[in-house]
Amino acid sequence: MMKRILIVEDEPDIQELLCAYLKDAGYETAAAGDGVLAVELFRSRHFDLVLLDVMLPKIDGFGVCELIRRQSQVPILMLTALDGEESQLRGFGMDIDDYVTKPFSMPVLLEKIRVILRRRTNAAEDACLRYRDLSLNLDTREAAQDGRILDLTAREFDLLHPFLAAPGRVFTREMLLAKLWNYDFYGDERVVDCHIKNLRHKLGRDYIETVRGVGYRAAKETH
């Protein structure tokens, strides 16, 4: 899928150059010339990276960064004519990913973007478990079946997690209780069976199988 980059730059020539260069490199772009429009655009659609100038009208780059960080950890690469250590430290303190000082080299900028996106993609893959057509995103706590988001409770999500993390492993009721209640549960162990039943109903019975007399494991795919 084509990555989408938000370009926030108030100088029309630089904005046009960045848009053209990034499109040629295979990215989808959207552009804003001031801080207010940048925030509006960011809130209206998904972006994989924000290329953010510091010196902007209406809201400066630091203000835009602060507003974005209130809702997202999207990668932010700041463009600045300010070469001072203080401004760079301020940006890193707001959790930006990198700085590029004007005037900048387009090939270097493109490589920085590529490295940042690759790093974020690898991190996202580490946070996602997959088994058959099921997937769990541990960061967003979303479960999906064949790309369709499942309506799971927090407890059902936590119950499904160990089965996808170790598909061949058998989990006893005691082990599952420990994972779900951190050993602070003193009731009937069969409460696990109830949660398994509900989870099977939402997933389809063949995803979790009973190992008689022991517990449960992820069911092997049948052909």
C-alpha cells in the first residue's frame, strides 16, 4: 500500500518541490501551508509520516507537533532553518523522529523518510500476531478475522493472545486464569470455559480446541 505523507511547508516553491519529489519516489502526498490547515488535514485522514516545517504562520511547527502528539505517535520529520541546539532539543523533547536543516539534500531527505518508515513498519509487525486468518494488534488492542475487526471484550482479547502467541502450546485453565487475573482469582476455574465458549462463538469453533483433561490450544488448520 502506498505510504501517505503530510507536507507542512509555507514556502510555495519548497512545498511544490517536496510534493513532486515524493510523488516521484512513490509516496502519496497532501500539503498544508499553515499550522491550522495542517492540523485539520491530519485529523481528517490517515498519514504515515508528517514532514513539518518549524516556521509556519498561524501555528508554528512546535505547536502543530504538540497537537498531533495529543492524538498520534505518527513519525514526524522536522524541517528547519534554525540550526541551534536549543530548537532541536525542543523538538526531540516533543518526540519527533528526526531533523533536517534547510537547505537540505533531496536524496538525504528521501533516505531519512525511508529509514523512519521502515523502522516504524518493523515495530508495527513486531506488535502484530497472526495465526491462520486471525490477527492481533497488541498496540491498538484490535483483533481481526480475515481483515474484519472483531468485537471482542478486553478479557476475550487477553484470552486470545496466548493462543496466537504460541499456537502449538496447550494452556491449562490455571495458566489462563493466571494470565487473565494475575493469580488474583479465587473462584471456579470453569469461568475460563465460559470465556472460551464466548470467544468460540465470535471466532468460529475450530479456532480453539479442547485438549481433554488438560486445557486448550489453538486448533490446527484443517484442509
